[in-house]
Amino acid sequence: MELHVDEKRLLKIFQDQKKEEFKLEELEKFMPKEKILRVSLWLKGKDLVESNEKIRKIVKIAKNDEFPERKIAKYLKEHNLSEIEIKNLKDILPKEEINAALGSIKRKNIAKIDKGKIIFENLDYDDVEEDFLKKIGNGLLFDNLNEEEKRIVDILKKRGFVKIDEEKEITIKLTEKGKEFIKKPIEIEEEITQLTRDTIISGKWKKAYIRPYDVKIPTKPVYPAKIHPLTRIIREVKEILLAMGFKEVKSPIVETEFWNFDMLFEPQDHPAREMQDTFFLKYPQEGEIPEDLLDNVKEVHERCWKYKFDENISKRLILRTHTTSSSIRYLASLSEEEKNKPHKVFCIDRVFRNEAIDYKHLPEFYQCEGIIMGEDVNFNNLIGVLKEFLKRLGFEKVRFRPAYFPFTEPSLEAEVYLESRGWLEILGAGIFRPEVLEPIGIKKPVLAWGIGFSRLAMLRFGLKDIRDLHKNDLDWLKRV
């Protein structure tokens, strides 16, 4: 069996010390830690050693500071007092420590709290929690603590005075095959792992052992530079849509309500326009809108929705709530000649909604919107395009169900099946209502769909919290 010189050195340690098992820190006396881990991985691949990992919880000091209740006692002792009014604690403690001090005084019963005063009988009281902090030193093994000590650790952790770090305890042990191997003397020969000019000219290579390379040996993971996972998905989707014959379009992030809502036949009293969903600009508050289109949209709204259309609302500036405004802007820009031709366009960009932040909602996220306009396109074409699009994204099992969206009719939602999570909604789609297209003079059917990249990224990377996608977790970014 061909072994690297470092593999021989590690096995020779077992042989010389006449031991079959070492902890990692014991082996560090003979070899650097990184080399031990790398070489043991090679030997594990050859079934000569096995390694076991055990997670140890270590209790450590999180901050070196006195308890706020002790600060109160010291202050009273220095000023020859035994009591203090609660309202005067602000002169001793930061605002955020006052409630913690009061809670601890009650819990530990180290003083009486009566009629707005804290009254101490013993300013030199004993505190088991303070005593425990002094015992921690460089760290205590959590599993070695008794139940009372673990209870104290829990209290101190909540108060921010201690933390629990997890450390790996690695043990490297010879297998039966490894035990047999070290029964024979292990000779450490000079090896050449890289041929150099000097090695060749001197003839040194003739006497030295040239180790052959084994490309199957496990090595330390290497993480080259890479682009962010969300950016990768955006580029992937863009390439798919371009390959399917779509053209990319863009529109402003700051948009008027006219393009964001009015043009999409959403009435001006629609709940989606309220502050809970939309970000309104404080300055400037109004933008410009095309007068000719405004008259057409106003006429359709008043005729169909039966209310008085307010042009001042149309001019209000907002952060766009969807990228559909890009699609409708594109359609409105078409000349009469261009309206006779088929069109396939998409937009990938940021949108903004006044959402409460939780595991699946953020106030800013990426969305992809697409439309197909043609003389004979229909609902079946829409389903076919979406099936192909999702298939190219890697989703083989797709199903559709009826849905409602304000500016499409009929409408649908697409769901994809994941083995571990079942059916999950991924996009919405439909055919633009005639009232959306009437003001811009388009009579052909327009298929429309939209997909949120955050949901797509969560499915692709197995995330349960959308916020993880935007954290600067370097370990996750390296692995993903």
C-alpha cells in the first residue's frame, strides 16, 4: 500500500507510543493540527484509521461586569445608606439595567421592595451566582455540572453574563487494518512530491522516492470566489427566459400610482394602495404622467368601477410594489405597427412592500414578471410556457389551480412538488383583463405571470427563513 510520508509519520506516532487511540490535542504535540486532520482523512479513506467527533458544550464568560444589584449595594455602602428610592436608580444604573436589578433583587430575596423603596438589611450579602462566575475561569464543561449549577448557567445566560460555546472533541483511532499495519516497522524515506529544476540537474531524483499521486484521496475543501446565491438564481432565470425567446425590459423603482395601479385597472380605493402595503414618497410627492393615457384610463375606471377618478392620486409617487409596471409601460410604448407583432418580454428587479418582517416576508425583494402578446395565444399556451419554464428551473412535478389577481382573468397559481415538503406555491399568472389593455389600444390577448425570487431561492437552497438569504454567514455562502 502506497502511503504519503505524512501518513507514515502519523502512523509511526501510534507505533512509537504503543497506543491505538489518541485525542486530537494529544497528537498536536507531534504534528500541527491542520496536518493531522488532513492526513487522518487520507488514512480514513484507506481504512487504516477512524475518527469520531463529540460535541462538548463549554460555559464561558460573556461579559466582565458586576451585577446591577451589586452596583446598588456598593453605592449604598459607599454613601453609608441602607435604602434607596426606585426612581433614583437612574443615578446609579443605565436605564436598561434597572428592571434587571429589580427582578434579581426579588428573585434572590436580598432586599425588600416596599412603597417605591429598596431596603437592604445586609449590603455584603452572599450571591451564589457571583461565586459561580468566579469558578468559570477559562471555561467549564457543561455536562460536568450538577442540576443546580446548570440552573444558574441558564439564569446567567439569559442575563448575558455567560455564553455556551460548542467545541469538537476529535478522537483518532486505529482500525483493525491499521493495527496490523503498524506491527511492521515503518520507515520514513525522503520523498519528492514536486520535481524542480535543481532536483533534476543535481540527479537527486534518482535516489529519492517519487510518490505517485492518488486523485481519489479526500482533501481539505477549497472554496473559490463565487457570486452570491441570489445573484446566481437571477442570472440563471434570465438565461432561461432569453433562451425561450423573451426580451428583457426595465422600469423605474420610484413609480407613480398611475403606472403601478391605475394602468392595471386597480380602483383607487383598493386596499393594496394603503400604507400597510405601499411605501409612499415624502419628497417629491408627485410625478408626471401622460395626459393622453390618463384620460383613457380615467374613462375606463369610471365606466367600469362606477366611482369618481381622482387625477391627484394618479400622480402620487411610490416605491413600486410589483414589476408588472414594467410590462404595462412596455405595452404602452408600442407603436401602432408594433402592436400588430407578437411580443415576449420579462423584467427582473426589486420591488417594495410595507410588510412586517418574518421568516417569509421582507419589505424589499426581487420579482420576475413576464408577458406574451400574440394573435392566437390562449390559456393553454400560458400553462405550456410555465411548465417549460419551471422544468428548466429543475421542477419536474408541476400543477396548476385557479386563483384571483386584480388585473388578470382567468388567473392561476403554479405549484411545484418537493419530496421533503410536498406541494408549494411558486408563481401566479393569468391573461390581462380587457380593461387593462383598452386604454392603450391593444386588442390581442396578453399572457402574464410573476415569480418571487425569494421563494425560489428558499426552495432551491432548502432555507426555512428568508432572512438567512441576506445574512453575511460566510460558512453558508462558502458551502452553498
